[in-house]
Amino acid sequence: MMVERSVGTALTRLVGQGVLTEEQRTAVLEAVARERSARASGGRWVAEVAAYAGAGLLLGGIVLLLGSSWEGLDRAAQVTALALVTVVLVAGGLALAGGPRALFPWAGRQATASGQVVPGGPGGVGTGGPDPGGLGGAVATVSGGAGPAVSSGSSVPGAAAHTVPMRLAAALFALTSISVAVLVGTSVDDGGNDTAWTWAATAGAIVAVLAYAALPSLLGLLAIAGFGNAAVAAILDQVSGNGTAIGLGIVVVGAVWFAATRFGFAEPAWAGYAVAIVTALAGAQGVLAEDRMWPGYLLGVLVALVCFALYRRQNHPVLVIGGGIALAVAVSEAVWDWTNGSRSAFVVVLIAGAILLVVGAAVLVRGRD
């Protein structure tokens, strides 16, 4: 497969550079082969699908049961029911993960200083961060091999848990953020006011961060993104009630996502950058919708420049795609507003885009040849 060839090529390059030994390269390839073989197992696939389907049906049943009698319960009973759901989710996650000692795997990165294997990696390979070959994490040190450790500087292991129980546990922890948000919102609700929503979103964001730190996962990353944006928007709305301030706040959240992903605190990196791009663009659109002035266009262009600069250092396709989209949106909206929809301006933008496309494609083809 293409992934296996890219992994082999990357490891061979590291051996040639003296970063890895030949023994370490062989151990990594064997670990990858074992992981691929395990993933291809039909029985394991059926078991994982059954487990996720069962968890979904169980959650759906709880929602239906509560919904059928929710209005007949007083607030104390509602809070108690939600607290029980939260406890069940946390207990289930702990049981599947193997107990509290299995949580917060990023703390194990301290072991790399003494040449030990970072816990959590498949087949004895540490999962420290982004890697060129799709191993699910960077190679730290292979057990039994000599030579320097290899680390990408990531502070959080690869977001994908490497066993079915761990993935299920991470999903349950992520769902806990939803149950806690509803629990807090119900507890402080007073006639459906905005304060209850603010507290609910803030509580959900805090629990989502803790859940992701305990067991990193893609679902946990999305939970942080959803509740984080909602909490910031709700808080700024309560404080200022100004659309521009809310938009700028969301842009700042997007900048935090860019930084967190760049320094390895959000994995997988493609998902972290995707969240950063969408969040920052949403904030820029919020600023633009409020006053239709140049700061909104400038923020869109700034998002594009950040994406292109990061793509220069980290070759993630989502960055160049996101940067292109951000630039197209910002320039198109600016030209439309500043020219009052003039067709001649559209032609100029079209010609400029065509020239850039031809020049870029020519350089790429020439470089390939």
C-alpha cells in the first residue's frame, strides 16, 4: 500500500541520516505490520462495530426513556437522572480504559528522557505526535534499539487510541462533556435565560478539555471545538453583546487552535488545523457581518497567510486547502463590497487567479521533472 511505502521511505531516510539504527527501523516496520494485520481482522472489525452500535443504541434508549417522562419530573429528579448518566459514562470509560492509571498518556513522554518506550503506542512504538508515514504518532524510541530517541516535539500522543476498548473509552469521556453541559444547564436554568446556556457551554468546554487530556481522540477534539466556541461566544455576548467583539473572540480561539496544533497539543494534526481554520474563518465572517469593513477582509487574508506559512513547515494538505479557501472568500467578498458588484473587477480577480494557478502548476511540474 501507498502508506506502507511512505513509512518505509521515511524510516530509510532517518537511518541514512543516523537518527535511527537499522534495528530500530526493522522493529518499527514489524510493529506497523502487526497493527495493519490486527486492523484487517474480520472478527475484530465486527466486534468494534457491534460495540459502537451497542453504545449508540444504549445512549439512544436512555434519551428516549428520559424524554418520554422528562416533563413530568421536577428539577431535582432531572438533575439526579443526568448525574446518574454522567456517572455511568465516566465509570464505563474508566472500565474500558483499564482504570485511572491508563489515563493521561501524555505524561508518559517523560520516560523518553531515559530511553524508555512511551506508553500507548502500537507494538512498543511511542506515539508522540505527527509522523510522515501515518503511524498514528511519532517514533520515540523502539524497545531494544540503540541510538537517539526520535520525537516530533508533540506534547500529546496520537489522538487515535490503539485498541478498541481505548477508543470506546475516549468516546464515552467525550460524551461526558455533553451530559455535564446538560446537567449544569438544567441545574441553573431559570426560565430559559441566556445565563444557563453560558454556564452549560462553559462546563461542557472544561469537561471536554479534561476528557481529551485523559484520553486523546478525534471525538474529544470536536467536543472541545464545539463547546469552546459556544462558551466564548456566550460569554462575550453576556459581557458586551457586540457582534464584532464576539467575532474577534472566535478569531482568537482559532489562533489558539493553530498554536495548539503546531506545538502538538491537538492530535490528529489535520483535525486540529481544520478546526482552527473553520473557527478563525467563522470569527472573521462574524466581524464582517457586523460592519462590512476592512478588518473582516484582513482577518480572512491573515488566516490564509497563517495557513500558507504553516504549510511551509508542516506539509499537511488541509493547510494549503484551507488557506486557498480563506483567501478566495476574503478576496471575493472584498471585491464585491468595494466595487458594488462590478463585473470588470470579477474578471480581474479571475485572470489573477488563473495566472497564479498556471505559474504554480508549472513550477510544480518542473520541480517534479
